[in-house]
Amino acid sequence: AVFCIELQIIKKSYPASKLTKLTEIEGLLYFSGRLDTNNPITIKDIDFDICLDNTEFSTTTPAIRPNSHLFFTYLLAVHTRIRPHSGVELTVRELTKKMYIIGNFRHEIKRLRNNCTTCTMINKRTVYL
């Protein structure tokens, strides 16, 4: 139900040029990217000796806005449970595994890290003796 509301808001607020990459399947917007039925990913395409980060590959991911409640909820889950208090790029990688975020969303991650007490204690550069 939340994704259906997202679909309506995305269709109203974004131009058609940004929506060309997205496909609507059963009332949800999905980003297919380069991986689709014409170009499926196979085991022989991945060199496991080089690919050490165990990145999850998926063919379609749901599209979402960076200012939606669902995005912020998942961002909090990533920030506190999945990758606790990690950097911006690691958080970006974890977020994009599960959803395609339309637009610039790094400032939301930076804002969350600046308001997090634990992150400010970790990143504190001044040492009092």
C-alpha cells in the first residue's frame, strides 16, 4: 500500500524523462537497470576472486523518493542495525541493494549522521587531555 502511494506521487512530481528507466509492474514502479530478461546475470559473469564484498545482485528493485517515509525508515534500519554508524558510501551501497532511489539522497544520509550522537562521538577529532 505504501509503494502504491509512492507510485502516484512519483508519477505526479517527476518528468517523463526520469521515468523512462522505470517499469510499472502490478501497481509498483521498478528499476530494471542493465539486468533484465535480455541481459540476465549468470555465475560465469562474476569473478568471485575479485568480487569479495558479497554484493547482492537483483534484476529489479522498487523505485522510491528520497524524501519519503519508507526511505527514511529503511535508512534508520541500515544506520542502526545493518551497518551501524558506517560512512556515507557504505550506507549508499546498502540502500541501493534493496531500492532504487530517485534523485540525490546522500544529503539525507549526511544529515542523519550529523544528528546522530554516536556518529558525532565516533567522528570527534578533538581529544581532551
